[in-house]
Amino acid sequence: MMKSVSALIAAVVFSATSMGVYALEIERVSHAPAQFIPTKGKFTNINFALSEKADVELKVFDDRDKLVRRIARKDLAAGEQTIPWSGQDEAGHTVPAEAYRYTLTANTTVEHDLSDLTGGETVRSKILWNSDKMQFEYSLDKPSRVLIRVGLENHGPLMATIRNWVPRQAGSHIERWDGKDASGELDLSKHPKLVVSMRAYTLSQNTILVGPEPNQVSFIRAMTWPSESRKVKKKPVKRMIAAQQQSAETRGDYLVNLNLPEGLKTDKHGVPIVTGHIPVMLDVDEKHRTIALNRRSETVFYIDGQFTFENEVGFLPMAWMLDTTHLNNGEHFLSVNLRGYEGNFGLATRKIIVQHPRTSKVP
């Protein structure tokens, strides 16, 4: 890091000595490599310079700002120093593949923490869906968190979240996709109306990427050491639909449950056969229900990708009466989007077979 930048953000404390007043500083902080897989012999070095002798503590936090590792060094001399981190948590276990932030503290009073001072910038990047290779292709100028979604054009439904704010290093990237919607009901890989969207924001400069690139966000399940959270230094002005301002637990999209009445006849593949007016029940799994209820949302239903019904006030559980009388006999797809006002989506699709009474043969 350039000294001019470091001087701007370095924490400084003044102390009286016989020589006058001096400043203890942590400068020229960097880490390398920026990403590593914690196998035997693999680690990253946190490099920095001290203006004078000091005790230094390195702390590593996950994206929830929860402490995962603490490394203390006593009586480090003034000048260039290095503290390695092997990707282990306080219990000696390898941390999940994810992005982690680190802080440095000297003599318990001088702290260097870029978590709230850097990153969080919106990223503009083109993304291409290669249906022949079944992969998305894009590039990033800086390490970022990435959201990739697919939906249908002409104001159609969001059908799947391919990557849900996962961390990615700078450079070119390929993301594999099986072509299925979120519920696995529909193959969209060569759908003529497929629309791909990507959102991303930059990670702070003190971010270390650990492990191979993950396909989902993961955290340590059980922290057996004393709990500690990183102290936020600067809170940005609240913005709507800003994932970088949301907590890791509430950021991103989720599945919803789209249930039909029990006892319906099905075809040989287990697809429900419906006719007339059928009640549809919408709910969210227990893990995400509180998140959904605490945010304003609206519920939108689609049939075969076409808008059908909207409830501008989302509530759970929700019952909606599906009218199949205007649908042709045969296979149809019922989709729902629970649109959160903060940019989070709940989504699901159900395949149904419409068979009106005059038709005796099951498709």
C-alpha cells in the first residue's frame, strides 16, 4: 500500500517521553498472496511496518464480523514485520472457503482496519451465458462479491440465483450452471427468452480469500472460543437495495415453498394434475421467514413466464387461488417471486398438468 494512503488511514496515538512527543504508527500494510488454499505449506503473509517497538495482535474476522483467529506477537521491533496466517481458526480447524478481513493492533491502542474505509463500490461488468459450454463468463477489475441471476425477458419472473453474493478474486471467471431453475423444474439453458444479470461490489483492501472459489457463502458452524465482533469504524449513509450494507445473514436470495393441496392426482412422474380453481399456499422456510417478514415485500405469480397476479403487501403464509379455466390442457409452469424492497428475492417454480373434465386421457 502506498505510504500516502497508509498515512491517511493509519491509527496514531501520541505518548510523552523524555525526548518530547512521538507517534506510534502501523504503516505499509499488505498481504500476499491475496488468495490461498490452506493445504500443507500454504498460507498468507500479513506485512506491515512499525514506527517503534510494540506488541502486535492480528485478528481475522469472517463476513459477519465475528472473530475467527487471533495471533499475538510480543516486542516486535520497529521496521518491517510479517505475521503469517495458515487459514486455521481458534480451534485449529481450517476455515470455510470464504472472504475474511483482518485488523492489526499495536500496544492495544493503535489499530489498522480498512474494513469500513475501503471496498463497497458498485461493480459494472458484462456477463455472458455460453449455452454450449453451460457456463457464465465474466471479468472483475477488483476482488468483489458477486450475485448472478437468470430470469425471463418482457418483465418475466426471476427463475434462479446462480451465485448468491459469493467472493471472487480479480480477473476472468467461469461459473458453471446446469441450466435448471431454482426448484429444478425447468431447463432454461437454451430458453429463447433467458435474461442474465450480474451485480457485484468490491471487497475491502484488507480482505483475504481462503480456499478454492466457493459456490455459496459459508461460515464456521460452531465457534467454541470466546465471542468477539469487530467494531465498525464508519457507517455509510443508508441506501436502498445496497447489498454491501446488509448483514451477511440477511443478504441475498432464498427459496420459498410453493405448495398445492394434498391428494391431487399425479402423472407417472409425480406432477400434479389440476383443474378449475386450485388453492396455492406460499411460505418461506424457517431459516428465512424472519428475514422475509422483517422486510417489506410484494408477491408476484406467473404462469408460463407471464405475469398473472400481484399482491403489493407480502405476508406469510399466503394463499392464492389459481384459476386454470383459461389454460389449455397440458403442461404449465407456475412461478412465484417474493420481491423484497431491499433487493432480496424469494423464488420457486412448480410444474403442473392442467386437465379439464372433458379430457379423459392423462398427458
